[in-house]
Amino acid sequence: MSNLEQTIDRMFAARRLTRNDQQQLMAMFSQRDLSPKDAALINRVYEALSQGRLRVVD
């Protein structure tokens, strides 16, 4: 399991993500060489945020 997968699993288990997590995801998402798997994981987080299944905390 990749570091990204572990981070996302932790976020979903806690149903929240920190500002630091958010910044890391945004930085990864802006990279042009993301694998399709990583892009899907990041999109899963953003979908959960928009649906209210995750919340951002400080």
C-alpha cells in the first residue's frame, strides 16, 4: 500500500482531513505525472468532501 493510500485510508477512517493533508493532496494533484490510480484516489477524496462525507479541520 502506498503512502497516498495509507493517508487516504486514515482520512476516511477519521472522516476528516487536516489542512496539511489537504495541501499535500493539492500538490500531488497538480503534478502532471500522476498515475491513474493516484488520480482516482485523490478524486475520491474531493468527491467525499463535496458530498459532506469528509470535513476539513485545522
